[in-house]
Amino acid sequence: MLNKSPSQQFGFYFFIVKQVPLSAVWHQVGTCKFGLDPQTTVLDLNCRTHDVENLYVVDGSFFPSMGAVNPTLTIIANALRVSDRLKNNYES
Ligand SMILES: Cc1cc2nc3c(=O)[nH]c(=O)nc-3n(C[C@H](O)[C@H](O)[C@H](O)COP(=O)(O)OP(=O)(O)OC[C@H]3O[C@@H](n4cnc5c(N)ncnc54)[C@H](O)[C@@H]3O)c2cc1C
């Protein structure tokens, strides 16, 4: 039982939420959030700006909101995803 993850033990994940002041925020994200609607988002789902055809943003700003855990690995994974797509588009 002790070797099992929370989702295996309980069937769901849970997170403890604590409000912190702005001065303590280390994970600022969302200033160029991605999404389908150009009226409410800066980037499309492949992190290309809705307005400029060859401008991509692959830092932490693409998140629509901050998750419950540290963001860096997701930022890196997303940058690799987008760069693979750019490479494939460039080669074809
Ligand atoms: C104290 C602290 C602890 C953290 N600990 C963790 C952790 O343990 N795990 C985790 O996952 N995340 C952690 N984070 C969050 C993580 O560091 C950030 O979410 C992540 O680095 C954001 O990556 P980014 O590429 O969006 O921006 P950044 O890493 O901030 O990169 C932006 C880069 O752009 C450069 N730049 C800015 N302006 C210009 C300009 N005009 N011209 C050229 N270059 C420019 C900057 O110098 C910088 O190198 C921590 C953050 C802080 C502040």
C-alpha cells in the first residue's frame, strides 16, 4: 500500500491549496495563453500567435492558468512538441 501513488490508493489525486501573496509567487504564467479563440487567447494550440503567421511563443506564458505543481518540465515538453511540429512542417 505504501508504494502506491495517491491515485492508486484513493482513486483520485488531491492537492492542498494555500493562498499566497503576490510577492511569493514564483510561477508566473499565462501572459500569452494558448487556446482556440483569438478574442480571448494570444496563441493557437500549437503556440503560434493568432495575429502573426511565423511567430511562436514557447515559454511559460502559454499556460492558460497555473497548475498545482511546478511548471518547468511542462514548459520544456511543450517547447519540444512545438519544435518537432515546426521541424516536420519545414521538412515537408
Ligand atoms: C525562486 C524560484 C524558484 C523556482 N523553482 C522552481 C522549481 O523548483 N521547479 C519548477 O518547475 N519551476 C520553478 N520555478 C519556476 C520556473 O523557474 C519558471 O516557471 C520557468 O523558468 C519559466 O521559464 P520561461 O522560459 O517561461 O522563463 P524564464 O526562465 O524566466 O526565461 C526567460 C528568459 O528571457 C530572458 N529575457 C528577458 N527579457 C529579455 C530580452 N528583452 N531580451 C533577451 N532575453 C530576455 C531572461 O533573461 C531569461 O533567460 C521557480 C521560479 C522561481 C522564481
